[in-house]
Amino acid sequence: MSFVTFVSGRYLRTRQKRAFISLITVLSIAGVALGVMALIVVIAVMAGFETDLKDRILGVRPHVVINRTKGSFTDYQPILDKVDHIEGIETASPFISAQVVLRTANRAAGAVLKGIDPNQKKGIIKSIDTHRLAGGAGTEESDEKDRQRPGIILGKELAANLGVVSGDSIYMISPRGTLSPAGHIPAMVKFQVVDRFESGMYEFDGTLALIDISEAQKMLHMQGAISGIEIRLTDMDRVAEVTGRLKRYLAKEYTIEDWKQMNRNLFSALQLEKTVMFIILALIVLVAAFNIAGSLVMMVMEKRKDVAILKTMGATAKSIGRIFVIKGLMIGAVGTVLGTGAGLALCILLERYSFIHLPADVYYITTLPVNLKIMDVFLIAACAMAICFAATIYPARQAAGIDPVEALRHG
């Protein structure tokens, strides 16, 4: 053990003449521990919310969408053949999207129509069983006429707004109708509800209606045409790599948009909120750092004679300064270790026992999601130690500048 570390440890363990200094030291340790614990828990919970939200969104939305910039998108089969051979792509499927109105005998609601291929083995929409759209809409209790009607899958909230359940019939109205001597007549087709889905996102549960892509082409008069191609990746985090390959394969008349671009505003807001929370909670550690600086300044005043004696024995100004820097870092390290341990323990308890409950009708989740990342823990601990180190600089310089002659004369 070096001379500097030995003296720093002695100063930390010995009982000061002024009890007030010891109290400030204890409060400093408690402040650093509280700040580190709060940062770890809050960042883990916010990361959990982000992961949960990402899973819910990408359970309904694709990872990548290919659209045509001009003209109708009819020659899509060669593109599907190319896409299927690109590494990193799990599945690709055509889709049709349009705004429609759904109507029952007593109610009506606007909806986003999405025509998909229900026969695909690996569907784009992971959170919904779309295979029930294939092969007719009837149930065992349906008559022959009902079984011939096309099926439709509605979001849970949309079905509730319309007051329908599985087996009920609804009308879909599209502005893309036909011209007649009486004027423009909107297209109207009768569908039978075959299922409802719940994605956990009101944006989808309250507006999305799924039908077979062939029925969508008939209703919207888009025979042979589609709105775009949806792609699901084997690893959504490699989206930049895969979109780069797609751009090399496809002509300029096609645009490629990935899930990060489609949800840029949402995830940017989440990241900004996470950063702001980090800064606010870091202020707790900053206040504790001021306490560390205050206790070290008062200790320098109390130990002026000791410092003078050490200097007369050959200690350099640099080593004297390091004594107080190391003592401050010891205080910070104790607080950081205690705070890290408490934060990790609380995160594990939250994840395992879920003792904090949330109203499901407001948040779509019932417990706090926790996603503890080791890198976040290391970053928080490093920031806490950096703040504590900054708090030791002024007291260390003050101690290093003590004149031993003056200190012994007036000490």
C-alpha cells in the first residue's frame, strides 16, 4: 500500500474532532448511493418501456417497407423473388393499405384497411393469427351464405366501438367506387368478423382492419396492383445492413423505409425523455458531490498542522493533494457500490415479483417493465465517480498549497 493511500484511509477511518465533518461524510455517501440507485432503477424501467413498446409496434408493423414512387405497383413478383434471396430477410409479402369506413346497423367508424396474404407460412404480423382469413369466413354455426362472405379481423377497440363479435357481419365502404348516371357510388362490401386481435397499442387496436389481399384488390379496383411490400428481418437490429443491400438491388423508382424511420418521432421522444431523466437524477449525485467537497475543505482546515508536518518530512505538494483526492474517491466509491447494489436488487425484485401495479386501461401493461443493461450500470457508476472526482479537485489544491511554516506557526 502506498503512502498516499495509507494516509487517505487513515483520514477516512479516524474520528474527526468535529462531528459535523463526519456527519457530512455520511450524508455524502448516502447521497451518492441514493442517486446511483435511482438512476439505475429509472433507466432500467425506461429501457423496459422502450423494449416493450418496440415489441408491440413491431408485432404489427413490418421491419422494412418497399414502396413505388410513381405509378401503380404491379410488377412486384420479380422484386419478391430478389428479396427472398437477400441475407437477413425472414419473409416478404405484398400488402394493400387504404382508409375505409366500417358500418353496422347502428354504428360506423373510420378504419385503416390492410390487405394481406393470409396463406403465407411466416406472416409479417407476428402478434395476430391471420390464417383465419384464408378459406372463407364461416364458423360452424354459419349458414352457407355466411361462409361465402369474405372474412375480416378487427382490432379489439375497433370491434368494441362497432359493437361486433366473431360471427357478426359488417359493411365496408370505400371512396374508391364507380361512376354511374347518378354520380359517384362508393364501393360497399359485406364482411363477416372472424376474429379480433389485441396488440397492446391503441393506434392499431382502435383502427386496423385486416382482410385478404385479393378481396382488397377487388374492393379498391386494384387488380394486379399493391400498395407496397412488407419485410420482416431475422434480426431487426441489423436493419441498416439489410436496407443497404436492398438499395443496391432495387431501382431508383422504389423507396425503402425501415422501422426506425417509420417510428422516428416516437423513439426520439423516448430517448429525449430518458436523457432528461438521467440529467435530473444525476443532480442528486451532484448535490452529494458538493457535500464531499465541503467535508474535504473542512478537513483540510482541520488537518493543516498534519499536512505541514508531512511536508516537512518530505511529502510533495502533489502527494498531499492526492491524499485528499483519494479520500474523496473513497467516499464516492463506497456510495457508488452501495447504490449499485441497492439499484440492482430493486430491479431484480421488480422484475421477479412485480409488486408495482399499473392500470391496464391506461398503460396497456399491468406492471413496470424492467430491462437492466450492464452497460447502463457501468455508465451510471462511471458518471458518479467522475462527479465525485471533480468535487475533490478544489480541496486537493487547497491542501497542496499549504505553507508548512505558516501552518506550524499558527496551527
